[in-house]
Amino acid sequence: MSHVIVSNPGRLLKVFRDDAGRYSYGVPSSCRAGVYYRCDANACACPSAQYRPWKVCRHMEAARDFEAREALVS
């Protein structure tokens, strides 16, 4: 079960924390309005990450940047 920590229209991402204390994020799509992709710093459900799993997608970059700023380490 995940709990939404931050879900604010003024922020670009939604932050989730599961029962084990791990964080994941809902990061918005750049081409589809209202669509968010669930990711963490190492994996993402977006089409780009599925098509090129060896490459870090922009959603994972956003998660990494957020964790660095907020000092969230799971």
C-alpha cells in the first residue's frame, strides 16, 4: 500500500511512500496532459524507459533531482 506524501498542483511530481519506507514518484508526461508515470531513481514505467531500459529517462532524472534536493534516501 502506498501513501501519497505530496500531491500538489503547484508541484510537478507526486511523492509516494510505501509501507517499507521506499519512495516513488508520479512525474508528469511531457506530451500527454494529465498523465503521470510512476518511477523511482532507478526505474520508470514510461514508454521511453521501456523502449530504452539502458538509458535514464527524464522521469528518473526528476526523481533523482528531487531526492538530492530533499535528501530522501530509501
